[in-house]
Amino acid sequence: MERAIITGVDRSVRSRAAADWAAREALSRGLPLRVVHVSPPGGPDPAERRPYRPEAVADHVVAELIGRHPGLRAQGLNVTGDPAAALRTAAGDAELLVLGLRGEGAHPRIPVGSTATAMVRACPRPVVLVPGAPTGEGPPGRADGVTLGIDARGPASGAVGLAFEAAGLRGVRLHAVHVWAPLARAAQRPFPVLEEDRATWEDDEVQRLSDALRPWRGKYPEVDVLEDVVLLAPEVALAHASGNRGLVVVGRRSGRTALALCPVAVVPA
């Protein structure tokens, strides 16, 4: 079966933003899009049937997407059951699973909904979380770069591969960010760390990142790579790097960094 981009939708603005991102990604990859809506087993409350029936949500979103993206191959799928379980099943053969940060039923103070959290933790395929774009604003994310959060001491090959592939498809620079902290080394020393020692350790980290990326540079020679070694916490480093990027890619171990300003792909090991 041909792989597809899967997007989970409800009637929220956030899920529509995610579905539109998924549609553009499907077009760029030449893949079909499957739009999945999951209804609760007990059926909806009558008040929840507006502005249209839940069982028609996926088909309604497909019609909207095809109207905006005429070349899109899209199919709607309306299922009943637990959202996390149904989406995990639907994503079994997916290239990507694309979701909004939270759905229509989530509390506004909760930054990431329960379904998105469950998928980031357990989905067997890469999950892209797209921040919502309120009506009147531009599309989520800007395709002017891809950022990769990488641990050069143990790089997650799935995340690195997806980041290089995404940068190659978009024709943009890949910004590879490796964070490190000298505290572990400094704790082993009975005296303060000299500046020249810290500089040497940083040089070691720079070389480590270069070594980790070398095979991927050979595989994707067309991708321009900016290697960046920083002394920041991973969440802070990626939040800074995501401000003007179209996509941030991290391994599942770094999934807590999903609260970026642009779409974030969380890739299982």
C-alpha cells in the first residue's frame, strides 16, 4: 500500500491549521492525504452536532482542502472509538501523522492536548504537532529553514534522516543544534574550570557534532547545513531556533521540546 500523510481532525481551528499543513506536505512529497476524524463510542450530544454532524467532519475537511489545493489526493475517514487508539492504528503505515497541539475539547490553559501527548509518546511513526493559526493569520510555520535538535553523543538516526529529507524537499538550510553542559566534567575537578579548558571541551563537542553529521552530509549533498553547538538547555535552544523556521525535528527523547513556535516533528527511535 502506498504510504500517506495522515492528519487527525475535529472541528477546531487548530486541527484545520494542522490539516492544511499536512495537505501542503503531502503535495510536496507527492503522497496522498488521509483525513481522520474519531467520534466517541457513545455518540455525540445533540448540541455537538452543529454546525455539521461529527460523522461528516473528515469529509467536510477534505472538501475544504481540495478547494484550496486542487492537485491534492485526499480521502476522509470517520471512525468511532478512542482517539489515541484509532489514530495509532491509522498511522501504522503513515509517512507522517499530523495533529494540532490540542483539540476542540481541550482546556485553553493546556498547551498540548491528551491525544497529541499520547501520540508523541507512543505512535510508531513520526508525529508532527502544528500550532494553531487563528483566523486571519498566515499559515502555521514559515518554510525558511529546518531545525534539527540532535544529541551528537547518541544521534537519533530517524530524526536526523527526516530533518535532512525535509530540508532537501524544501530546498532550505538545515540548522543542526547540539546542546552541551560542562558541569559534568567540571564536577570531577577539585578546582574551578579554566577558560582554556572550557574552550577545549567546546571544541570537542563541535567535532563530535561534525562527525555525527558527516554520513548524512554525504547522503544529502544538496542540503546546506549550519552546525551549531550551544550552552543552553535543550528546550531553550530549540525555542530560540524555532522562531523563524518552517519545521523543527527532534527525537522522541526530546519530545518535551514540542512547544515551539512552528510545526515540530517528533520521531521515534
